[in-house]
Amino acid sequence: MEYAVGVDIGGTNTKCGIVNRRGEVLQYEQLSTPEYETAELFVDALCVRLNLMIEKVGGHEHIKGIGIGAPNGNYYTGTIEYAPNLRWTGVIPLADMVSAKTNLPTALTNDANAAAVGEMQYGAARGMRDFITITLGTGVGSGIVANGQLIYGHDGFAGELGHTIIRPGGRPHWSTEIAGSLEAYASATGVALTAREMLAENPGKDSLLRKYKPEEITSKNVFECAMLGDSISKEVYRFTGQILGESLANFVMFSSPEAIILFGGLIKAGKLIFDPTIEHMEKNLLPIFKNKVKVIKSDLHEADAAILGASALVWEMKQSHASL
């Protein structure tokens, strides 16, 4: 049996697992990322867990490699570079550090690119050579695949569609301070901000959201109220879908994908967000692109998606080496 190890490094937790070719997670471990003051201490703790899992599936001879998804991960260098939500600063040669401790080939990329590779290996993009994945979570992540290859760019950081400007002079981003980016509107954080704005702009309109203090409103509250038929909450999703759809039209005309695959907490709203997204994407496309691009949800199970995406880097790494 051939297995791959997948590691997803998040600001709060790091999840890791052993995955077979069918995309089944056979072993699973988790550790607290910020608990470790240095990257060296973190790698030591991570590799202890990895080696224990590897022994449970028969040892290192069955493991083809380790794939890691991480914020600001650079596929070319195997480094994490100035990640804003990790306590370790600077450039960290994480892939080399893990490989040295486990004696296994290790590939690393950012978490959004790992998700795209996971969709291609295990999910909705199997058999596709041109597609874009968009993750709608706390932020907006993306991965672009063209001609069967993930687009990394000259420096390893291509594909930051969440930070493209779609409302020039619009809402400032809470972290980058850039005005009008897609992430400022179409993320879970953006949904909460839109809800607060709409409540303030419509002071006389009843809404289930008014039972919360404005500063305490979350995207989860908006979703729950929308499911109960609240008109302002539903309008939040319509507006969010409009902005997302207009952005997707730009992305379609940039790379002409077969599909755009949406993933993350926001897509739980179903038609409330999919319908306006597709409507406004189609409305803003040139005729040669209309009715050609599918907008679909991810096939990956949300709890396992990050590990699967990271583990898929191993099979991609194997294929790349085989073609040399």
C-alpha cells in the first residue's frame, strides 16, 4: 500500500493525517500551533506525531512523502514566509526541517493551493485540466489550475484572488488596509460587516439580527437568520453573491476555466449565495464565455479537506518527478 501524509498548519491548530490513494484519512492527529514558541519546537512536536502515525500503518517504507499546506507557504522553496497569523517570524525552511526529522520527501505550498490540488486529486475537479477553487472562509483563498498545472507564478505566490480589487475605493480590509478587495466583502468577516452596515442603513426595518449587538454579529448569525427568512440577512447574501459573481466573471475571462469550485462556510447558504453569484457572473461575461463555466461546490468533506489537499501534493510531486 502507498500512503501520503497531509499536514495543514493553521493559526490555531495544525491537523495531520495519513491518506491512501482513494482519499481516505486512515490516521489523524492534531496539535495547537501557537503553543510552540519557535518553529523548531513545533517541528519536533509535529514529527513525533507523524512518526507515531507512520508506524501504525506499517512504517516508512509505505509512505511516499509528506505534503504541507501553510499560510504564506512557497512551493518553490518549501518555506513559510512572513505569515501574519503564525507566531514565528521571518522565513522558515519548514519543508527541509520536516524532511530532516522524518527522512521523507516533503512538499509545501499555501493552504489555498493545497485545496486546489486536493480537488484535482480527490474531489470535484477530477479529470479537469482548467479550474479555479475559491475558499470562502474567514478570508478568501484561491488556487488556479491551467492546462493541468497549478499556477504558482515566478515567486510561488500566484493566485491571491481574494486580494484583487473589485470595489475601487471601497471597504478597507481589516488587515491589509487595501480598499475594496474581494476578501473584504465575500469572506465570513465581510458578511458580518455587510450585515452591520445594512442594519445601520435601515434603522426602521425589523430584522432578527437586531437581537445581537452590532459588534457581536457573525456570519453564523446571518446564516441562521437567513434560514429563518429574515429579509436583511437574505439581502446580505444577495449582495455578497453579486460581488462574488462580478469577481468570478473577471477570473473566467482571465483563465477560461471549465469550472469554479466553491468551498468553505459561506456556501452552506446554498441557493441564497449560489443564485446571485451565477447570475452576476453570467451578466458580466463576454458572449464567448457565457454559459460555459460551471459554478459548483467542493466534493471534499470539510473536516478532512485541508489534510487531503496537503496530502495530494505528494502524488503531484511523484508525478512531476516521474515526468523528468
